[in-house]
Amino acid sequence: MVDWHHCRNAPRQPPRQYAGTAFWNKENHKEKGVRFNPREEWTEVENAHPALIDKDQLVPLLARKAKARRNYRFAPASVSPYLFTGTALEGMPFFTCTACGGNMIGYRNGAERWYKYVCGNARSRGTAGCAYHTIIDKEWLERSVLSELEKRYQTPKRIKEIVASVKNNMDTTAQDYHQSIKRFTDKKQDLVLQLQRLLDAVKAGMPPEVVIPETHKLRDEIAGIDDDLIRLRKAPPAATQIEEEAVEKFLSNFKTAYDAATWPERKQLVRTFIRNMEFDPEKREIRVHFYPDLAVQSICVGRGT
């Protein structure tokens, strides 16, 4: 007989519980903001409830889950309704919390038109992640920042300064990226050469058991460098081209251009003028760092919370 209650809830259960195992003393009910006790304090009980799978099926399931966890990469939504989430042009987080260093993320409670910003660490881990859980109204914040941006950039001289500064920063990021690729590639070539010399020594009569430990070590180092190169090549710096003419046209009628743009275009346009933003929950202010001189404009958090 199939236990439909367990089947409906199965996706939310750890794989070991599929095989009838239960865990007691998992949750921490004493410390505020801490959900689970340390793993070593859990009590594991086998055959605590009817199993959905047998233990022979559990082993490969746990192996697949561990592999998926190692290979998983968090990625933002392709189209987000939040203007200030995600990364800046230079690849760093665009909007962060100064109290804990975490990203400010979008936050919804399900109600229509209820959109807020909140510290991601506070949202996901409570006070264990960040001592502040200040909620900032999305519409108020975005309107305030856009208003300041529109007032700040008016002259052709400022536009030229912005474009030059952003291009320079992006060129520096691209240069650092290519230098990292070259450094790993050169290191790999050196290790491959060392490995080949050892193999040649074996061919020349050296006992294999003398060089086998070193060859294994070199192969492991080469594999590690290959992994680093794969990760780097999967995340190259943005090859964004910033056209001065487009920036001038955008600023000549900021509101019209912004309203006509798609969400990805709006996020890109904003990042052309703003390097990054910081929320200081202790002072209850948001600091906006503008290009090209990185002048800081503070916005007090009041009615937006």
C-alpha cells in the first residue's frame, strides 16, 4: 500500500528519510535565529517509518545528490523586477548590506504589488546571518535613486567622463581576467613538462615505483588547474560596449528612455551611471556611489521601510 501522505511530502525530505530513517533533535528551539542544532547532536533512528525506497537505492541517490551539490551554481533570475539586485558592471555585487556584507535581495510576501528589498543574509539565516532585518520599499527606493540620477547628470562633459571611467574599469577587469587565464595555463604547462620528464625517466630505466607517487601528485595538480580554468572560462567579464551617443540620447530624456526600456535594459542603463550601492542599517541610510568620481549620495531610509 502506498503512503500518499509521504509521497506528497517526499520532495521536501532528506534522501535518507526516503529509506525509513528519522532524525531527532534536529531543530534548535533555544537560540533565536538558529534553526538547526549541529549535525553531531542529531539522533538517527533507522526504520522509524515505512520506507519509500530500499537502502540499495539510497546509496546511489545520496551520491547523485552530493555530486549535484558540488556542481550547483546559484544564478539570478534572467528577468528580475528588482532594479538593484545582481551584479555591477565590474562584476561585484551591486547592492550590499554594510552590517554583514551580504547582498540586498528582492523580497515578496505574496501580496499584490508588495515588493521590498531586504538583506539576503537576514532573510535566509535570521539574526545568525545579519542582526538587521530592515525592509525597504522597492518603489520608493528606485524612484528616489532614479530622481537623484536624473538630476546629477545633465552636461555633455559629465557624460564623456562617465563613459571614459566605466570603459577604463571594464578594461582593467578584462585584463585581470586574461592574466589569470595565462597564469593558470603557464602553470599547467610547467606541470605537464615535469610529468613528461618523469615518464621519460621510467622509459630510460628508472624503477616505476620511484616516480609513481610524484606522477599521481602532478596529475592531481593538473586536474585542479583544469577545474580552475573551466570555472574562469564559464564566467568571463562582461563584454559590454558603452556608446557615448546612446548615453547622450538616454540622458536627454531620461524618463522617456527609462520607461520605454525592458527590465534588463533598465538595469544596464542604471549601472552605466552608478557603480554600486550600500545600505547601512545602523545609520538607516543608503549610499549610492556614482561614476565617474565615485561621489557618494546618501538617502535616508524612512517611509520606505
